[in-house]
Amino acid sequence: MQTEEAREVRTTCPYCGVGCGVLAEVAADGEIAVRGDPDHPANFGRLCSKGSALAETLDLDDRLFYPEIHGRRAGWNEALDLVASKFSQAIAEHGPDSVAFYVSGQLLTEDYYIANKLMKGFVGSANIDTNSRLCMASSVAGHRRAFGSDTVPGTYEDLELADLIVLVGSNLAWCHPVLYQRIVAAREKRPAMKIVVIDPRRTMTADFADLHLAIAPDGDTALFTGLLAFLADNGRLDRDYISRHTNGFDGALLAAQTLDLDSVSDRTGISEETLARFYSLFANTQRVVTVYSQGVNQSTSGTDKVNAIINCHLATGRIGRPGMGPFSVTGQPNAMGGREVGGLANMLAAHMEIENPQHRDRVQRFWKSPAIAERPGLKAVDMFRAVADGRIKALWIMATNPADSMPDADAVEAALRACPFVVVSDIAANTDTIRHAHVKLPATGWGEKDGTVTNSERRISRQRAFLPPPGEARPDWWAMAEVAKRMGFAEAFSYDAPSEIFAEHAAFSAFENGGERDFDIGVYAAVDGDGYEALAPFQWPAPAGGTTPLWPAGHLPLKGGDQAVAQLSPTSNVAETRKGSELLISPLEGEMAGRPEGGGFRFFADGNFFTPDRKARFVAVTPPEQRAINNNFPLTLNTGRVRDHWHTMTRTGKSQRLSQHLAEPFAEIHPSDARQYGISDADILRVSTAHGEVLLRALVMPRQRPGSIFVPMHWTDQFASKARVDALVTSITDPVSGQPASKNVPARMERFAAHAFGFAVLAERPTAIDADYWALARCAGGWRVELALEEERDWTGFAATLFGHEEQGETLAYHDTANGQHRFAHFIGERLIGALYLAREPVAVSRGWAVEQLSAVHADRRMRLAVVAGRPGGNQADRGAIVCSCFGVGANQIAAAVRGGCASVEAIGAALQAGTNCGSCRAEIKGIIDARRLQAAE
């Protein structure tokens, strides 16, 4: 068998908006390993647990390998002909607005560009929206209201330069772990740095904060409006900045002064003393960065929250300078790239406005298109309503799973079932969305895709392919371009490579710009294939003829040895040298010309906003009315993410390591609520809203705010019996941004009266699980399953069906009918095929140890009896629940190290490695250390 030459490819992580650089090492035998790129300016070699496990998610299980039409295999030509025909027919019969694209922040910029160009410039409708609408649309709307453009002013380095970081609705330790680690490392060097966390839950991020404000749901507008009044009352305004660079301050202040400290306290649930402490800290600290994320954006008042935050920074002139500014952190790897090309229904490409006739004319002239969308299209929630009521006749969904991730997800799924024609492009063959597709198109995934993404600090990086596409998978941009050709637009979509799309995108950004628009990467308009291959990370703006160098300093490995790479711009101001097969490129001046203090490009330190008068606009905001108690649904449901999983787990669900930490869907509730509702830790809960119900494991935690329920968004019908939490979320949206409110949903809960609880480990994925509650997760050697059943069963038959090998091997069983305990272990030869443990209470089995038995050799009877017993023998250690996913370190191991003298997170890291890679588990390690100290003190 011929082996390939080992190689290393620079690419970018496909998870959150941090945009970490990744080195993918491809061994001669084809094995893949990943590590952080030490030269990438977003992460400098750090990766989170998800990024570290990327190589474990590259298997081809559950991949869509070839096009399908109505469930049968088809060729690409037949499938694309049908897509083009159906879309053209709908347009001819019902008009351009009868078709729609629903796209994703998982697309590359080149994919996004083609989708937007086809829909808005050639179909002539703006019915293209993205799942980024669900995570950052309120930030876009707030930026545009204040700045006149969707501009993120600062850089990641501001997080390290700040003296105060305010994290609002952002569990940075779990959702953006690399940024969190950059902050932690900066504070270790400058202990005077302060961190404030504003979140209803005491998240793991809050454990490293100097101050945690357990704010009431949707209390953020009141909090920051009150802060603006406090700044004015205490003489902390920058009157010069306000007068020279802004408009509307008096109106914003007048609205803010209707709230005194007492009313802010009432609306936020935060004591006046704590409010005064936070306000004083903000007022008296010059270098302040306010980081906000989904907890701000996912709200009916999300845009007002964003503007309330921005108002405070504009009022103090703390924007665009090192260590200062409002900072929206995006949730997806290319949410920013989608915004740049107009992937939202209410925007045009290159940050132009669909409402502006001059912008529409400019876009149409650049594309030489037959039509241009004249008004905003349907935003995500409205789009699926239009699918449901028949206005949308043909829908193309790309790289996303709206049957799980959209609010009121059951209604979305019903709309998909009723839609006359649904196309889904995806890598996964089995999702809750793709099962409703009339045409399935196999897309390339991470490691196979080739293009660019933009992170939260406006830095564009390359995702490079290091694997061949499996089966007949093709890039999304190619599939759309081929459909466009079949619809009669061949000349405008005759691309041979993503480099050509990127060059057009760059040229478009500079077209008739002249500084009018913030987004300009015109220096790359002449990029060719070789230059695109060697493209290093860069931050926009990068205008042609400007001072930004074409290539940031660094070593750029090239394919093909010493092939030449042309200098792309006479203004690029770079020097090129060679070392073997590497091209070493560095700025001639050593430092980037015009590079501000602290590095990176920042907007707005000296005004120059993108409004008609180049001044920022204060927005007068009024806190929303407090939600009245709904007696039928008296609690508040809040959805979000967990540390080691991503979206609907089509990628992370493949990694057994990432499923060790939290292996099943859960509802986090406060102990006082648990007592009131008669719920114990590890019970099964039924959580309901006006839209439906789910079954979840109860996690009783004092970190939760009383009256609130936190449920992760990740579990789908592929991984649990009834845990699609977005089916419970209302489809009510922010009136400005169109973003759904996923953090404040009226809900109720009750204990699910289970007759039996169960836990199983299985060598093979079960084909069916006949249980009221089940949750499935990969584990080393197979699968693990949590179970709960409402009624008595024939447990022997239940076990046999679960194991699936009743005609082979040997089954050992234990029954204690009086106490309701039943245990089964099935072996074929020396291998454990499955073990099942049943009890009337949540099963007390050493889960980590039971999982390990799937990979063990069971040669003698005693070992097999230990499996039935469900616990290790006296000479076998039990790691306990996994805390550190990167190194597989359990809570029992950490507790033992604390008993042995490890008194700090650093000491645990030195002894066990836990917390030394991505650092996401450091707060949990600290919690175990603190708990042991309390026990010792009692």
C-alpha cells in the first residue's frame, strides 16, 4: 500500500467566533492530529476542548456521500437540474419572493458570497437569512443604529490591555474558552485587573470574577441605562468626545435619568449596594472593555441592550483606544463573514444597506445583475412562518439544522413537512432537518473545505483542505454556482476555485468605497490561486493603496516546494525571502505602518463613524416592562451551551472525549425550587412551555437563579428521546433585529414519576430504545445510555433488545425484585457487548468504570461478576465524573490529589495535567479544591 508524504496544514477551527488557528498534521499513514497554531494571532497556540478533539470528529460515520432525490440515490446533474427547475418554476409562477435560502455561520465566506449574490442580485429577492440571526442580529442592529455600520471597534488585545472587563450575558469560560484564557493569563501578569460578570447564573466564568451580578432576566437595559445616569451624575462624562463625535446625547441621558438606583435595583434584582459598587468601578476605571454575547442578544429587547452598553462607552470616550470599547463576541466561526457579504435578509454585501437606493444601484452595477432586491427579505422566524403558510414554495437550507435550533422548533419541522420543495445541503445523512428534504446534497466538511472565515475581531483566516472530499461531496459554493448556471446566469457564476470568489469579494469591498464604508479589503482584489493558498490571517480594513501590508509577518508553508508567489500589490510594503519550501514574508518597516498602540486596528478613537455626518448616534432606550408572573408557567426557561458540545452535536457528538463531561440533557435548577417542586438531584424533569415539553435530568445547583431553569440547546432526536429544547422557545423576536428571545421563556416543571431508572454501556449503537427517557452518548469502546421508564417491563427482554445479540454469547443477570434492582451483562467471547443496570432510584453505578469495561478483556468469571456488580474491585481506581476532558481527569482523582497536598489549580495541573490545555475546567477544579477545604475545616 502506497503511503503519502507527511504534511502539516494551517487552517482555522470551525467552532466559535474566536477563530483559532489550527495546525492539522497528516501523517504518512493518513492519521490526523491537530494542535493550536502558535503563530495565529487569535489563539497563539491555545485550543479549547472542542478544538483539541477535532481529529476525533473526522470519521465518515453518518456522512451524506451522494445526492438523493426523494430518498433515492441520484447523480449531481439530475439533482442540480431539479433544484434549478423547481426554483425557476416557483419564481415564474409566484414571483421571486416565493423562494428562500436559509444559510449558516458554518459556511465559508465564499459560500456565503455566492448565496447572497444569487438570491439578491439574480433571483431578485432578499429572502436569504442565516442562523446567525439567532445569535448576533441584535449586535448588528445596535452597531448600525449607533455607528452607522456593523463595525466591531476593538481587538482581542484590548481584553489583555483593559483594567476592567465587564462580561455581560457571556459565559466566556465555556463558550469562548481561548479568549477566557487570554484574560486569565493577562490578569496573572497584572493582578490589579478587575473582572465583572453579569449573568443570571453563577457560571464557571463567574468563579474567576471579582464581582458577579446575578441579574434578573432582561434586566440589562435597566442596568446600563442606570449606569449612564450614574456617569453623568458623578462627572465621569467625556464632554469633548460627546460634542465632537456624537449626536443625541441629551435625549439618551434624559431617558436614563428616569431611573434612580432604587428602580434599577427593582428591575435587575441586584441590591443597591452591589449596583453602586459596579457603577463606581466602571466610572473610575479608564480602560474598560464590555464583552457581550447571547445573553444580551437573544432577547425581545436585545438591540436596546446593545445600545445601552454602547451609550456608556460613547459617553466616556472609551471606544477605539487600547483596552477600551464595547465588544460583541460572535457564536459561530463565520458569523462575521456572513455579515460582510450580506448574508442577513436586511443587508447588502460589503456592509451596504438594502434600504439605500444608491447602494442597491452600486451592487447591481458591480454584479452586472438583471435584478436587485429592493427591500429587506424575511428574517429567520418570519421565513419559516412563510414556509408554513405557503408563501415560500421552495427552500434551500445549507449547513444548519433549523428543526432543532429555531425557536418553536416543532412548528418549523411541521413547516418543512408541508413545504412543496426543500433542498438541504449538509455533511450529515441523519438530522432532524434533512429527513424532510426532497433533495439532499452532500457538502464538504471541515478538513475538506477551502475558503475563508472572519472572527469576532474582524480577522480573516483561511480554512484549508487537508482531506479529500468523501464520496461525491462538493463545496457549497460550487453547488450554488451550478444551480445559478442552470437558471440562466452562467456568465456571472463561472468560478473555478474559491480564490476567484474571494478576489471578487475583495474587489467588491473597495468598489466606489473611498472610505465611505468600514469593510474594505481591496488590497486583496488581485489575489491569485497561489497567493490565496498562502494567505495569512489579516484584520480588516485593508484598503488598496493603504498602509496595511498584504502579508502579516510569519512563516507560510506552501504546497509544491519553491513555487513562486507573486507580489500582489505595489503598496503591500513587504519583503519576501525563502527558506526551503517556506516563503517568509514580513513588513519592510518591521511594524505595521499606522499600527495603533497595543497592536491591531481600532475604529472610532477619533470619531469618523459611518453615519452621514460621521458622528455616532446615542440611542435613547427605555427598559422593557417587567414580565408579569404567568401562573401556568411561573418559571423562566433560559437556553444556552455547555463546555464540550457544539450546536446540535453533528460534529462533537462523534467524540467520546467530549461526551464525558456532560453526557445527557439536563435542567439546572436552584435548590429552593427543587424543594418547592419535590425534585431531587438526578431525578427526571418534565419542563413545559406553551409550545411543548421535554424530559431532562435534574441538576440541582445553587449557581442557578431561583425561579429559573437553564437547559442546553444541543440535544436532538439523534441523541435523546425528548430533549429538543428549542421546541419550547417562543418565536417572539426583537422588533428591531428580528432575533428570537431564547433566554426568558415562561415555563413550568414537574418531577417525572419514573418507575425505574437505568444506565447501560453498549458496544454498538442501539437501533431502538423503548424507554420514556433515554440519552445516548459515545464513549470509549461504544455507547453509554441513560434511561428512565414510567412502567414496569419484562427486564430480561428489555436487556436482550438493547444488547441486540440475544442469540449469541452469554448473559449474566442479577435480580432483587423486592428492591427493584436488575443488572445484566452480555459477553461474546472475552468481550463485553453490553451491561444494563436498573433501579427504582437514579442508578448508583461508577459510570466511568463501566465504560472502561467495554474495552477490557473479560477472561475469568470474577471479572464478569464485577461488571454485573457495577463497581470496580478493591484494587481498581474509579476516576469519578470527568472534569478535564482534554486529559480525561475525573473528580475523584482531583479530590485525591487535594488530599495529597495539592492546594491550587496550578498544583493540580502539575500533578495531573488537568486544566493545563484549554483551561475550561479550571473553575471546576477550583470548586473541588474549595469543597475539600470546607470539609477539612468542619
